[in-house]
Amino acid sequence: MQRLILNIFVLLCCGNVFAEANLPSHTVETVEHQKRLEAKMEKMLRLLEQNQAQIASLKNEVAELKIKLFDEQINHGIQDESGVVNLQASASPDPVSIAPMQLEVDNRLSFTERILDPGLGGDERENELSLRPEIFIQTRYSTMPKESASIEDINSNFRVSRTETRWSGRVNERFGLGLELQYHPAPDGSSKEILNDAFTEYYPGSNITLRMGQFIKPFGFDIQQSSSVRESPERAIFAGYFFPGQRDRGVLLLGDLDFLNMPSLNNIQYFAGVLNGNRFFSDSNRQLNYNFRLRRHFESINLVAGVSAQVGTQLRPTGLRGDNNENLFGADFQYALGRFGFRGEFVAGNMPSTLLGLEPEFAPAFRPGRHSWGSALFATYQITEKDNIYARFNHFNGDPVTGKNVRAFNFGCFRSFHNLGKLGELSRIGFDFQIKDRVTFEDDAINTRFQITGMVKF
């Protein structure tokens, strides 16, 4: 049996050899070529598998590096020609891995811009005038009055604290304008429409603007910061005493120094104004005031610093002789570091003689030659894209009403809502708790310990 099987196997092998020997020569070459291609294909497949493993490993490495260097990119800048941080400059683009991180970059840049407000006090040439007005509404619930505060000091618990309608923008290449109407409980209990801004702008060049009319005074940060982006409900205490209403009337020259083509003077804004010295609501001072301000943006470290000065005169009560100067000097800074934001401001000068009112009302403790000064330190942390917490210490020496010093500490939180369609392009709700050692009388200060504020901007 075994011998039979062996004979069959030998015959089969011989048959196979005979068959191949009788194949045409080109067929044999084709078979050999096929075998060589198959072997080469197997080799390439093995190399492809190895390359895919290396690519996956490199992707993981790149993602880890992006996460590790993210804050450094934000603070020190991988910047493109426009000065904007570009995450994709650090590695080959990978839409899947870059997309969520690019969103984080955009969020961080938005936070940094809010803290620094690099365009603070700028002109309207970048905004095209629209017939659609910008509308801002702020509501407030106040409770837990400060000891010794009366109902006149805190108004009512529920109120619409501010409603503003604004048109502003560039009319053409050379001219722009701004108009803002505000409706709120005015001083002395009179509710009426108040003209906030009414100015025109002329653009003789790319680095210079001439503004004429009524507008926000170019001094410091706090009085120029818009109510729609301010984190805490109130401005610093000194703002209401030194700059009631925040506005003045006159002529202002503003721009930047980039046209000098000197690296040491890049990103410096300048403001120089001749104003009529009025107190906005009390237009009884015909003397001129002169305002000057310089502000520089240090892009590489996310820092902005400014200095301001006002030289002029103010009203003096009848029967009092002496110094009627209204000379003020100030310094301020804004700094962003990752999710942290910091601001500080200091203002000092002659004690203000009048309070905010429809008619001139002199401060009881004012004496010619006396001085007042105020400061504010602010810190905030961005928990998420929408949620923020903050704290602020506020100090004012030389209250012209009581003659004493005032200190206040605020801390709170707020949540922002963006692009909500009919609810507005920016909305916010916040909670603020205040500790203040005495009642104050300046504009925009509520003598309560707890507030809930809501605002919407259309």
C-alpha cells in the first residue's frame, strides 16, 4: 500500500514538471513576475503598517506638546504678521486635533481682549455706521442696605438702572459720528432722557482723528470702560467724584504714534483735549480744562499701561477764597495671564468742589486747596468660557461730602451669554457682594451689600 502511494506521488511530481516544461516561455515569466510583485507588495504592506504606527505616535506627541506649550503660546505669542496668536504655526495642521484647541485659543484671546481693552477710547473709523441702533439695558436688584443708608441713597430694590441707545460709526473715509441717549433715574429724583454722546470725527490721516462735541473724557481706564463690558456693577469710588457723568465737551485729538516708524514708540495711543471744564450735568464753568493721556500696549506680555493728566479750574463756592484748581494726575495698568486678569488705577488731585446734580451743588467738606486721591485694584479668573469670578478693593481718601476716607471691597461672579439672537449679541447676569465702611454720595454707587444685575446688549 505504501509502495503504491509513493508511486502515485512520483508520477504527479513528474507530471507537474512535464507540464511546466511544456508551458510557453512568456507564461513562465508572467508567473515569476507575479510572485515577485506579491513579495514586494507584502514588504510594502509591512512598511505601511510600521509608518502608520509611527504617524499615530507622532500625532500623540504633537498633541501633548500643544497642550504643554499652550499657555506659553498665548502669553508670549507665536504670532502671524497681524500680531494674532496662530496655534497652527507650531505644527502641521491636523483639523481633528487642532479644532478644539483653536476654540480654546479664541476663547483665551477674547478674555485677554476684554481685560486689556486695547482699543479703549479709540475712534469710530473701523465701524461702519448702521441705521440699526445699539441698545443696552441694565437691571438691578439691591438689598441689605449699608448702615445709616436711607431709601434716597439706595433708591428702590428693583429697578432699571440704565437704558442706552447708540448710533456710532464711520460715515465715509473722512468722517464719523457718535450719538448716545441714556434714560435712567437722573440726579435729584428726576427721570429724563439724557444726551450722553454727541460728536463728530474727522480723519485727516490713518494715525490721527479730530473729535468735536460731547464725549467720554480721555482720563484713565475706569471712566472710559463701557458699562456693557464692566465686570462689577459699579465704577471705582473716585470716578463718581472726580468725573461725574464721565463726559465733557470740547475738542480732542487722538491717534497712535506708529507713523513715526520707531519700534520704541509702537502701539502707543495719544489723546490731547481742550474741554470746557463743565461737570456734564452742571454746565456752569466756562473755564477751559486741558486733558492729556498716553497709553501703550505691550503685546508680547499682554500688558497695557497708561498715564493721564488734567489741568484746569473748577467752580468755587461763593464766599470762599483760595485755590480753585482742578488738576488731576493718574496712572493705570491692565494685565492678562492665562485665565487671570488684573487691573489697577490711581488718581490724585484737587478735591472736587461739586457733586453730580442737575444744578451745581457744592460738596459740604470742600475747602480750597484740599486734595483727594483714589485707587482701585481688580482681579478676575475665568472659570469657563462663560463663567467668571472677581474681586476688587476700592479706596478713596478725602471724601468731599464727609471729609473722611472711604473703603470698599467687592467680590462676585457673572455668567455671559453670547449671540443669543433675539436676546442680544451680549447678555450677562451677575451677583455682587460689597463691604463698605461708610455711605458715599457719588454717581453710580449703591450703598447696599448685595446686588443681582442683569444686562443685555442688542
